[in-house]
Amino acid sequence: MHFFDKLEMLGRRYSESTSEKEKQALHFAMDAIYFILGTGQGTELEAYLQSQDASAPPLVIGRFKTREEAEAAMNARKPPVDQARVLIGDDYYSAMFVPTTGRTHLVFMPPILEHYLQEVADQRLPPSGLSFATKAEAEAWMNQQPTPPQQVVIDIAGAPYLAAYHHRIDYRVLYPLPAPTPPSPET
């Protein structure tokens, strides 16, 4: 389904609606699609939707080695981002522009990665069959892939890892997977 099909369906629903609140929400959705089309971001939205379908790592707009580097880069952005996620090292941070200070502030967000990795572990994805003796061997394999899978479970020295690819920033990373959540006892 293309953007114009979605706009047509939203427009039809808008015409049929008698709720002013629903009409406002539908108008907002149509404006968002027009914004995406008008700013040439349709391909980025499609890539985002594909990453959602692939259960790829949570989207980030950049990766930085240090917090100082991240703060400098985010505060230099014109226009500033309202809110987005960035990686500092392999840790997730929320970058939020605060108009009253005129600066972008970074807030550490450990639950994002923890929840994502737990969700992957709980899905009990079938192992890929890829096994490596060391993390260095697994990293070498990842770096040889022209376009690595957005996520694949591999084995490193007997432990499950998620080989993940942050497609938007072309960053490859290995995350150790936690143990799956035990099934709840039946009542």
C-alpha cells in the first residue's frame, strides 16, 4: 500500500466521521503523511517500518563515543531535534531539546536496551547456527557482511548473543542475550 492509498483511506474516514476529535486525529495523520512526502522522507519511513517488522534494535539518529561528544553534536544541530534516541558507546540516551534552556539534554535510558533484549530472548528466536569461539571472531564476521541482518541470534563460546545492525547509522553490535523469562505458572 502506497502513501496515496493511505491518504485516500484517511480522507474517506474523515468524510464519514461525525466526531470532531476523530477528525482532528485523522487530519493530523494526513498532515504527517504530507510532511513525509513533502520533505522527501518516504524512503526513511519505509526503512523504519521494515526495521519495526524485523524487530530491529530501537532506532537511533547517531552514535557517539562520549557524552561530551554527543552533547556537542546534538547542541550543534540546526534545527535541534525535539526528541530522539542516540547511542553513547552502546548505551541508549534520549536527546531532548528544552526550549527554556535552548539546549539539547541527554537522559540515560537503560530500560530501552534491557526491554528490547529481553523481548528478543523471550521470542526464543531459532538460533542461526552461527557459532564463534570468541567475540572478536563474531565481530570479524559481522564486519565482513555488506549488509548484515538487522538482528540474528548467534552463539559465542556457548552463550547466546544478538548480532544487531543499526541500519540508519550503519553500526553493528553484539549484545549478550539475557535468559528468557520463565513461563508463568498455569492457574
